[in-house]
Amino acid sequence: MTKEMLYHYKGDGDKLNKSTVPDAALMREHLLIEGHITKPCLVKVLRDVIKIFKSEPNLVKVKEPCIIIGDIHGQYYDMIHMF
């Protein structure tokens, strides 16, 4: 998967329009079939996520019942199964 696929880049003459939000559903489906993500794409997603995390509060109040999942140690498919 590339940045162009994930962020829906569209050629418009000499200009390149892109979404500022990645397609999470596309990424999920791609990873579920054990697809690969290019390094530039992963770096862009991580940089975007860092910006979001920095703007979010450290503590979030949620209503119960809720389920808290701890460190999944990189087990992406286990996490998807939990959801």
C-alpha cells in the first residue's frame, strides 16, 4: 500500500489533490489480508498520528461498560479479533 492509495491521491492536470485523512477501512482490509505498507506511507501515517496524539488530552473519561486492552505486543490480528 502506498500513500497515494491510502490518502486517495487524485491527479488533476498538473495538480495532485489528496485527502488529509487516511482511509482507515482500506488500511484495515489491506492488513487483514497480510498486505504490506510502504515505508513512506507508514512514516506519513505515524507523523499524522503523532500530531493527533499531541492535540488530545492524556486522560479520557468514558462511560461504562468499557473494555480496556493493554499492550498487544504487535499482535495486530489478535487486536482485530478483540474488536
